[in-house]
Amino acid sequence: MMAESNFTDCLAKRIGRELRTAREDSKLSQDALAYLAGVSLRSVQRLEGGQGANLSTFLKVRAVLFG
């Protein structure tokens, strides 16, 4: 069970880094991304920080960044 948790944590952090890079490449602030995705600023911060979020939030952010 511990290995699964470590894997999940690593995956969340990697996804967070990828989202942050895509946002920065798009010249968007976290606040602008949150607005465009229809989610809270805190949700974007949690995603980018590797703390995860629910699937709906992730998909909304992903749609703004990657179409």
C-alpha cells in the first residue's frame, strides 16, 4: 500500500509540473487560468503543487491548456 501511495504522489507532482509549464508557456497567470477553466484559484494552486484535485477540475484546466 505504501508503494502505491508514493507512486500516486509522484504522479500528482509530475502532472503539476507539466500543468505549470503549459500555463507559463501560454503566458497565463494562475488566476487567469482559474477564470478561464471555471475553477477556483486554490484548485489551480493545488494541481500545480502536486496536491491533486478532483477529476472534473483537472479536465477543465487541461481543456484550457491543451484544447
